[in-house]
Amino acid sequence: MVAMGLGVWELVLIVAVLLLLFGPTRLPGIGKGFGAAMRNFRRETRKPDAIDVTPPRDSQRESDTTN
């Protein structure tokens, strides 16, 4: 099984180090926060830009007729 180029033993080692650093009580909260951050990031990248710099079609026609 390979996930993102990591084998099973690499994943086991990463989980063991995380458990040693943060402990079993804080690890679920960290995972929950990371998951929420990823969901928010994906949602924001799918939204269209708030600022649209293209001029509306009506103002283009007005500027063409006045020149």
C-alpha cells in the first residue's frame, strides 16, 4: 500500500512520532483542526474571485460610440 509515495512502515513511523510528541489525547484535536483547515482551503479555492476587473458590456459600447 502506497499513499503519496509513502509505504506502510513510513506511515507507522510518522504516527508513532506524532503520538510521542503530542500524546493520544491531543492527536484527535490536531487531526480535526487540520481537516477543517483543508476543507476551508478547498472551499475558498473553488469560489470565484470577489473582484471582477472586466468592464461591463454596456460601458464598452458607450465608449465606442462616443469616440
